[in-house]
Amino acid sequence: MTWNRLRRDVERLREVKGRSLLMALLDALLFDSGFQALLAHRLAHALVRHRIPVLPAVCRRWAIGACGVDILPRADIGGGCILAHGIGLVIGGRTVIGEDCTLLHGVTLGEARFDELDCPRLGDRVTVGAGAIVLGGITIGDDALIGAGAVVRCDIPPGAVAAGVPARVLSQR
């Protein structure tokens, strides 16, 4: 599972960057903090699944310090994820992200309250704009687009474009 998702991450990165596999991978490993943080998360998530203690927290701390990205190891992120300019991105521990999603810098996906552990569930091919905040046990449907700076506290249907504070559906694709 981890290898398949990682393979899809690299394939999508190559598609987005429009480069050969070798050049896209080299660029990602050396210069792409979003990819580096996602790679650390993939390792941490695998370690959690195998019940190996301490090391997932080490991976998380490395990603925070080196990449400015905080992804809790229990978060379930589908393959083909792009963390574009990931600085300031936070993904809570029970968040579920579908395949081929794109998250821009400053995005927060997490609990609405400290005493409630429900996190968002994003469908496939969802794009979340810079600085958007998506909170609570809500569902964002496949192919939805969340605008920059939106604060989302309710379900968003598939194919919808949502923006604003609080976010509301502006159109349906």
C-alpha cells in the first residue's frame, strides 16, 4: 500500500512538473519541501501501521523542522498527493485524503475542537487553496475545489467550488 501510494505520488509529480521521471524525482528529493514532508509522512504512517513506536514521531518532527509541514502519522493520505509550497500546512491525525489531491501552503485540515477528534475526509482529486481551513468530521466530495482562505465547517458536494468565511458553495462543476 505505501509503495503504491508513493509510486503514484512520483508519477503525479512528474505529470505536474512536465519532466522526465529522473529529473522530477531528483528535483523533488532535493528542493520540493512538500514532497519531502509527504515522503516523511509515508514512512511515519507505515511505521504506525506496523506498531513501531517513537520513530513515527521522529519523522513528524523532522518534517516540521525541515519542511515546515505538520502531518500527524495516523492521517491517511491517498496516492498522487501534491503538497504545493507546503509551508505552514497542518493535517490532523484522523484526516482522510483521497487520490490525486492538491493542497497549497497554509492549509489546515483538522479537528473543530480539542475535545472532538473528528477530522475531514477529502474525496479524490480535491484541490484546497492556500490558507484554507477545513475543520471537523465533514466530507469534501470528489473533484471539489476549496478557494483560498475559505473556512469550511460543512460538507461540500462532489464537483462543487466553495469559498468564503464561512465557506459556501459558489458553483457546481
